[in-house]
Amino acid sequence: MTTPSPENPDNSPSIERARQLRDELWFHNERYYNDDAPVISDGQYDALMQELRELEAAHPECRAANSPTQMVGGSASDRFPQVEHPIPMLSLANAFNREDLEAWHRRVTDLLDGQRFRMVAELKIDGLAVRLVYRNGKFVLGATRGNGQTGEDVTENLRQVRSIPHTLTGDYPLVLEARGEVYLPLESFRRMNEERERNGEPLYANPRNTGAGTIRQLDPEVVRDRNMEIWTYSLNDTGESQLPAGHWDALTALESWGFRVNERNRIFDTVDEVCAYYDEMLGRRHDWEYEADGLVVKVESISQQNALGFAGREPRWAIAYKFPAERANTRLLDIVINVGRTGSLNPQAILEPVVVSGATVQHASLHNEEDIHRKDVRIGDLVEIERAGDVIPHVIGHVSVPGEERGPAFRMPENCPECKTTVVKEVGDAMHRCPNSACPAQFFESLKHFVSRGAMDMDGLGERWCRILIDRGLVSDVSHVYNLTAEQLIELDRMGDKLATRILTNIKASKRRPLARILFALGILHVGAEVAELLAGRYASIDELSRATVEDLTEIDGIGPRIAESIVSYFATERNQQTIAGLRDAGVQLWQELAPVDETAQPWKGQTFVITGTLSSMTRREAEGKVKALGATTTSSVSRKTNWLVAGESAGSKLESAERLGVPVLDEEHLLALLSSPDSIFIEDAAGRGPETASPTLI
């Protein structure tokens, strides 16, 4: 019998699946938005997101405040100053076929009480969304989308993009905010990979992520040298100028002021016209010098857009009509096993070369043994593969050939292919793992992760150099990178003085990374960037964290027994303790200064809030931050321990649960009033029931 956990008190399969999907989607968000290194295709990601949406709709108890369905995927990097977006940069709902588009059109028509509306169709450029701010015609700020609320200030890098005007022309507003998609042209991408191939360096995976990584380079010259471009796609109302009444006229105005607007934008009256245009663009998707993965269809009238508003993280007035991923059939020649940094055994398909989306494919992802059995693919089979967005292709399934004899079903090896240690597979884990932390394959992957941008960010020390350092015996523990000298690096083939200096400078700078980044860099099983932030919010140092028990860790909202046990196990391992000692001896700052808790500034300490629905004055995440700042905690589900439910528009099942359990309900107006007077709100009612059951009372 399985013991219920704090993450899943009822032991519900639906709740557990929703949690798994959230974890997986946040992992892929981190790889896509922040690391610019996705490991699955857009189609696979969309399928996971759709499964979570349907699960949350059918089982409201599965919803969580931190669900990726409610948020934009990325986060702002601390490599650049952070910028708040006055108007959030949100993501779009997806349509995958004509039926989806027609359903969106019907919803919009119903919400507009039957009003007719025109639609603008634009190519959905596969790049990096940015916000551009101009004052008195001068470019003053450029920022990435980040998490939709907060982005990175990359102004100097965006100044190097030749199609972003530094000074506007014509009769422009005094204050202007435009948005667009920065991208790496395909020719530039091909040229970069040809050069890397000549130098024996690993090739970049795809233009989208290479371009996004370029904009996040600390050296603006890199951006200029790579010939980045932009298509501008919207003009936002800052409230300081009179803007066009329609999106089509706004695009025309942007072009007149000097912005680059895609000549393939079109305006239509009917769904039939949009679908015909979609078919035309789908047939020409390889004709352009940039990547597009569908159309964005928008309601043209700005007043109608404003009336439609938003649903969660998505505008109701726009939808992404995605192109299908391209597929092909080929032979599965072999299945090889790669060992990851956490010991996971990752099967990879070796394919008979086939051209998909204009590229020759010879390898594809197979995820795990369960995935292989579910798809029923075997060595020697004719298989269907899919490649979308130029990321790693994946196998869809086997193609039946009448009369063809098939090979045996695939089985994971009993021993690690690298170190021959007996493989283990824990209950509830989809992956087989090598438990030997000294496995050489694990160390290579661990070192790559440790030096990567999302972790310790040792720019210049990429995969090729990690392999060389290990092969030369210069690094056998991640802490050893701090012992490298200029003399050692310069002796390496193709390592010049300039690159050696750059690597050593970045290694030195990494000693002062935030504690959350260090925890993420260590590669603790189940500790991604989000969990690392939770741990850094509770513990002031690695030493303090290393003494925590499973019980201590599971008290942190968002950390369940599986993650807690993994953390405790990590610090109990002698090899890991040696790594931490090595980092400490090298001068890496393994602690942080937590601001002292002022109890008088936390009048809501001990109170538990659930915030649901849509708020007009702030996002749910902002509201949670405000109540947490006053000492309260927030959870994603309503129970008898909940003190207050804040119900915004379309609150749904959580409001019903609160009413059934007698939990006091606050509307947005009440919440704002309480936030403005935090010391005087929790007053026992006449029955002396206290805040757990009292109705909110204002003084």
C-alpha cells in the first residue's frame, strides 16, 4: 500500500499524473526558454501541455497555482538586469487543425455577443519574443519576455540587430512600445555550423535556440557578428498616446516609423479565408530564410480585443494555428544507450539516414524503455519519425509491413554500458539508472551541466572542452575546474590565449553565483532550477541544507518525499561531500545572506491563502508574493486548514470547495483593502472562532 504524500494526500492517480506533467513541463520550459536547449519537439511539448489542460479541466482538484498552464514558461536570468513588463508578455493558445480554429472562432463570436470581426493572420516566427521601448523616437529599452511579467534588459545586444531602428521616422508617438520576434536567419545558422564543423566543435541544434542564446550573450559584438534580424508584430497602448483603432493599421503605422513588418501578413473576414492562407503558407514553409511554425490569428479590432480580455496566461483574442510536424519513414538500425548525469540510461535510435524538414536525420530520441514498448518499436523495424522546430527528432512508432518478420522486443541492459555496474529502476521512476556516482559517463554529463549557462555559467567551457579536460586528466571532479591554470589551458590544441583568458575569467566570476544556481549546478536528482530556488529560500548555506532531514524538507511547500529523500541521499554520499569541500577550498561562496525576518512585519504569519480565478489588478503570482511578504503561506488546493480563499473572476471549483468547507472568501476588492491595512484585519468574530472560520472584518 502506498503512503499518501503531502503532494497527493488522497493518493489519486489523476493528481499524481498532473504533478508528473507539471514537473516535466517545467523541466522542458527551463531547457527551452532559459537554456535555449530543448530536448523534445514542439509537438511533444504541446501534447504534454494539452494532456495537463484536459486533466485539470476534468479534475479541478489537480490544478495547482504553479501549473505551467497558468504561466509563461521562462524566467528572467540574473546575468542581466531584470525589467518588469507593465503589460504582460503572454503566450498563446494553440490550434492544431481546422476544427480547433473554428472552435476558437465560435468562442470569440459568443463572447462578442454575435458581433462580426475581422482577423489578421501573421506567420508565427520561431525566435525570441522581445519588447522594444522608444521615448521621443529614441530606442531606450529592449527586454526579453522572461516569465511574462519580468524579463531581461538586453538593450545593448538588441542595438546590434540591424533591423531594429535606433531612431524612428515620421509622425511617431512620444512614448512607444512595440513587440517582435528576433531570429537567426537560416543562412547565418548554416554558416556558423559549417565553421564549427571545420573546427571540430559540436554543431548547434537549431536556429531558434542559437538565436535566443545569442541575444543573451554578455558580449554585444557576438550579436552583431551573427546578423540577427527581427519581425515586429504589435504596438502596445502605453496610455500616453492615441494609437490606431485596429491591429492592421497599427502594423502599417509601425512600418511607417521604421520597423520591419512581415510582408506576408494578411487580413481576412472568414475562417475559410484563414484556412486557405494557412494551406498556402504550409506549402511554402521552406521557401523563407527564417523558420515559422504556423500562423498567429488575431482579432483585428483593438476595442474587441479589449472586450475579450485574457484567460489565464493567454489572450482570448488570438490563437496560434500550428503547422504539423514533418514526418518520414526509415529503418531503425540499432538502439544505443547513453548515460546521463543523474545515471539515467537514455536509449537513442540509430536510423537509416532520411531527409526530414530539409535536414538529414540519423538519430532520434526514444526516452525510456516504457516509451519503446508503448510504441512497440524494435531493431530492424520500419519506423515513422517526426522532426518539428529543428530539434532532436523522435520516433512515433513502427510501420507495419505485411509478411515482415520482426525482431525481439527491446530490453534495457542489466549493467551500465560505461562502468558495468548493475542497473536499478526504482518504483515510480520511468528511468533505469546506473547507481555508481563515479561512472565516467555520468561525470562527463555532470561537468557539462555544472559549467552550463543555467548553472555556474562558465562561458567558453563547452562540451568539447569538457571532454578534453577529462581525457587529459585535468578534471575528475566538478570542483577541479577552479584549479585550472592558464598554462594548462594554453597547452591544449586549438586553445588560444584569448579563449583561455575568457574561460578563466568566467570560472572566477562563477564563484559568486547565487546559492540557488549552485544547488542546481550540483545536479542533485529531482532538483531542477525551481526546486533549487525553494531550497535557497529556506536555507542560508549548503552546510545548513546538508543537515536537513526528510521531515524538514517536506515542510517546504512544493517539495515532496521523493525530492526530499533524493536531497538527503545526495549529502549522505562521501563523493558528494568531497565535491562540496573542493568547492569551498576553491573559494566558491556556498552561503548567502538571508534578510532577517522581522516578525512585526509579518502580521499574517500562520495564515494560509488559496488564490484562484483571474485578478484584474495583478497576476495570481503577484498576489501570492504580496501575501507571502506579510508572512502568510499559499497553497494550490482548498482544505479545512485553509484560512482564506481569494476568488477572482472564474474562480471555479475552489470557490465551491471553500463554501462547502466554510472557508472565508475574499474578492479582489477585499484583498486590496486588507493589503493596504495588514495589521488590522484578523479579528475574532463574536463567537471567538478566530481567523480559521471568521468572516473578514475591516477596521
